[in-house]
Amino acid sequence: KAGVTQTPRYLIKTRGQQVTLSCSPISGHRSVSWYQQTPGQGLQFLFEYFSETQRNKGNFPGRFSGRQFSNSRSEMNVSTLELGDSALYLCASSSGGDRGLIEQFFGPGTRLTVL
Amino acid sequence: GESVGLHLPTLSVQEGDNSIINCAYSNSASDYFIWYKQESGKGPQFIIDIRSNMDKRQGQRVTVLLNKTVKHLSLQIAATQPGDSAVYFCAEIYYGQNFVFGPGTRLSVLP
């Protein structure tokens, strides 16, 4: 089974721009979660999508948004980029069942650099 | 590869020794606790979880201990191998959906 894939792997943007990151979950997985990882704040939960609906949300501003398509692929969008948005953005997929958030499979991440 | 947590606390152990990685958590209402391993250039990988009504759980070469009295979680790795070198994170889930990660510990296995 192919793992979670994320594109692009690396991205450089400037302040004020917007960016869209993509995540393809493991085949059959219906839940996709997004995380931000920085040296200063560590790993932080952004949101989770299940069957095209946002099911859970972390404590991030509205500039961070996402969506999920009928094939479970997910995109994350960040508008009006700030320097502090530079981070590794991780996507994780799971079956979404009772142990959904517990047994997640992470992708390799997208490294976003904001200049 | 990606650098994760440039200034993380580091635990150095000799190959073959046992490793103990500790984590303090914050919410007494947490339902589950999870340990992840993250190697350079990769996303976190699930190792083991423990429910809040348990105090010990064993996996393959790993044991997780939970002490709710002092809100402390530990991961024990038996017979540490070079492939165990990575950053280890604990995470807590409370109210079934709120996910909080610890800062991580870098494990370095010496030959």
C-alpha cells in the first residue's frame, strides 16, 4: 500500500502571498489531519477532515483553511503569509474509526519557507 | 533531510542498553497518550499508545508507563539499536479530539 504523499515537498513564498498544499491519504483512509511543526512551537494540530467535512479544529487563525475532496485527498491553504508561517506542514491519514486520531500515518511533510 | 527541533533535549545511550524517555503532560482529562518516533526527513511514526485507565502497556521492545498522579508518561526502549536514533514525541488526546504534543526528545544511540 502506498503511504501518505504530500506535494510539493519544498516551497518558498513571500510575505502576503497565499499557498496551497496537497495531501493524498493512504487508499481507503477517510480521515486527513494537518499539523504544523516548528522548532519553537513543536507539533501543533491544525484541523481534521473526515468525509469532506471538517471534524476537528486546532487553535489557528482563519488564514489557515482546508478542504477534502470526495476521493479523500485534502488541500490546506494559508492566506496572507507571515514570516512565522515558515514551518514543516505534515498531513496524516487514518481510517477515521474509533482509533482514528490514535493510529495515524504521517506523510513526509511540506517545508514552507516564507521570505 | 529536515531538521526537527534543533534545540531539543538529547538522550545519549549505548547500543544495547535500555532507553527511558520521559514526558510530562498537562491535562488530567486526557483520554489517550501516544508516543511517536520521527526520523530526519520523515513524518512522525506511531509507536504505541496507552489509554488513561491503564498504567502500563507493552509492545515490541517498547513499554509505556503512565503515572496520572504526577501527570507523567515514559517510553522505555529495550536493547536500543542504532535504528532507534530519532526524535521521540509524546502526545495527549483529551475530550476525544484535542491533540497536544510534547516538545520531543532526541535519542542518540552510540556504537
